[in-house]
Amino acid sequence: MHMDYALSEASKTTHMTKIKKLALIYDVMCEYGVHLHAGFLKYLGLSLPEGIEIIKAIGLFHVHGHIDECLHRYATTYIPDLAIIDGEILETLWSVINQTARSTRGATTAHRTEVLDDHMGDSNWKKTINMGLSHLYLKWYRGCIYHY
């Protein structure tokens, strides 16, 4: 229900009316995707834009931990129109947020939450103003720096 609600609200607030295809990349798409449309029919208020085709996929980081059938069915590498995309968003933020979290260990819960929220907000702002740069290039570039 929570994922259905999040997807429904995301589609409403991002005005996806002109989009024909939506790549939905989720760690457990092999299980979630089976009942995706049934969940939207079950609860009032949930909706997706009319006529949108949902391309179901699993991020490359997670799909290799699934059974063999999931790899060829859900890996973005094998799905037409997706090309090679890792599909991971939150995992790329862990290395940065982990360092921030260490500095707030002794803080109160409210202070820790505010500091982490501020750092995530800053990260989101930086992504917004740098959307013109290639996401894959930045991951590669940052990966090289952190491996020294």
C-alpha cells in the first residue's frame, strides 16, 4: 500500500500527463510488479496517468542477488529503451551521509534528524542545479576519487 501511494502521489505531483513510458526500478519488482495494478484498483484515490506504459525493472546492484530468471527479465541491461542504468539512487548517497551520521552520534534525536535532513536537502539542491551533467559520469568520477 505504501509503495502504491508513493507512486500515485509522485505521478500526480510531477505532472506526468505527457509521458508515455515510465521506468519503475525497484529492488523487489519481481514481487511488487505482479500485483501493481491490483493495488491501484483496490484503494480509492490511487491512480496513474491514463495510457502510461510501466517498464518494470530491478536495479543492477540488487538484481544479481535474485534468482537467475530475474536477471534476464528485470535487469535494465536487457530491457529495451533503458540501456545501461544502475537504477540506484539512495545507495549512492550512503557514503556521504554515513560520514555526517558519525558526527551526530552524541546528539539528541531531534538534532540528529535535523542535521541529516539538512545534508539530504543540500544533496538534493546540488542535484537540482547540476541536472545538466551526466549522472553516470558523476558516479564514475566520484567513484574514482573515493577509491584512493
